[in-house]
Amino acid sequence: MNRYEALRRDNPEWFRDVPGGIEILTDPALIRRARRSAAPRARRGRAGSLWARLRSALRPVPVGVVSANRYLWYLRDPVRFPDGRLGLYDRLMPPPGSSPGVVVLPLLGDEAKVVLIEHHRHATRGLHWEVVRGFGDPGATGEQNVARELAEEISAHPTAVVPLGELHPDTGLCAHRVELYATRVEAVGALEAGEAIHRAVAVSPAEAEAMVADGRITDGFTIAVLYRARLAGLFTPAEERGGTD
């Protein structure tokens, strides 16, 4: 809790309360009640004694900073819900002082084909078609993060970078904010094998959107940046934009 209290002091914006929202508790007595309310309850029946032992092993429920590393902080807050119930609420936070992550839509060559990478993801234990993305480096600008991620993942260099807004990936769990970009690249080079990137393909915007429609693309970041690019007119033929090829 000492680390948690230091975090509250140094990052008050992480702990602000909104009227009618979920209140983060500070009173020690209420925090104890919230922890007790979140503890597993004994079950009846033949498995009761086993459940009692498990319950004993699980208590007390930890509160505060559960874990922290260079990419995310895992917090468990004692809270009061709008209906008066007390409990605990987990959330994932960006490390203090970090810059937003970036999602990068590479558009290859004069035809502006969409570069997709087939990426093995540990969380799902599966392969996913995605665009380039990554965490932001502390103190780096968005364009610096874009250039670094392109170089690391597909050995590409941006010749033009177009901001496409921001995204909160999961407002129910994550406080992370990421920035969306499209970028022009002239070539794709060696892939980052250490991140389990299997291959890269270049497809038309229409084919990329078809992959979303038929379920070949399920990654939320990729779907979001494709949609933002569509809204920004990047997939609209030049003659419809009033320009020329």
C-alpha cells in the first residue's frame, strides 16, 4: 500500500472521482470492508472443506499495486460502486511518465497497399493479422515512436506520416491511450523474428476491409486504424478527392 499511496500522491489524475461514478476509497476501515467483500465465500456440499482451504490460501485479497513493469502497472483499487456496494476493481495503467503507444498503418508504394503482418500473440496463443504497433518510449514523440516501430517490426522507413487520432483500447480494464497513424513506406524489409512475426503481406484497402468483414482480421487496433483511414479519405480514389494520381 505504501507504493500505492505514493502513486496516488504523484499521479492524482489516475485517482480522480466523478460524481455518480465508481469512487476510490481512502478510509482504512472502508478499505478493509472492501477487501472482505471481495474474498471468496465458502461453498456448501462435499467440496466445502476443500473450498475452505482454498479460501484460506487466497486471503487476504491484495490491494494496491499488484505488479509493475516497464510496460504496464496492474492496480487493484478498493472502491464504492454507485449503488453503495464495496469491492475491488482491477485496472491496467501505463507506467508513470510514459508516452502513448502507437498503431501504424503502413501504406506501401504508389498503389498505397496495406501492409499486414501475421503475428503470434501470447495472450490468445494464436496467429493474428495486424498492422504495426507498439508501446511508446518515454519522452518520445508520436512520429519518433512510429519510425522506431516500423524499423523494428518490418525494417521500413516512413516517408510521410498522417495522424489519425487516438484510441482507448479497453475502457473497462485499461487506462492506456494509443495514437493511430497511417504512414507511407517504399519497401518492407526483414521482419522482427524475436516478436514472433511470421510473415508480411501487402493487400489493397478493399481486401484489408474484406478481411475484417469475413473475420480474418479480429485485432481491434487494426480494425480501428483501417476505419479511421477510411474516414480520413485515405482509401478514397484521388479523383473523388478532387486531386490527381
